[in-house]
Amino acid sequence: MSERAAPFYCPYCGDEDLRPSEQGHGAWECGACNRAFRLSFLGLLARGVAKGAPNERT
Ligand SMILES: [Zn+2]
């Protein structure tokens, strides 16, 4: 099992009462608002990977 994309807060109500759903991989249920949602990886952004550390001075 690999549950790597675990949300910390419900994207709808902001509650932390999240539990894995039986709907399948990446699906979660919110115990506070009774919503079920799914996290999915869309792909890498076209702008690419930033070079160097964010606070690195050039
Ligand atoms: Zn919720």
C-alpha cells in the first residue's frame, strides 16, 4: 500500500477528521461534512523545476 498523498485538511470545510475512503485509492472521506473526494496527481508543471534554493542569491 502506498498512501502518499494524504490530505491534512478537508478542502471543503477545513476539518481534520479525514479517513481513507473505501471508494478506492486516493479517495478520502470527511467525517465533519460527510463529503467524499479524491486526490489525483495531474502531472508536472510546464515551467519546470526551479534552479537553486529559493532564497539563494545570485
Ligand atoms: Zn469536510
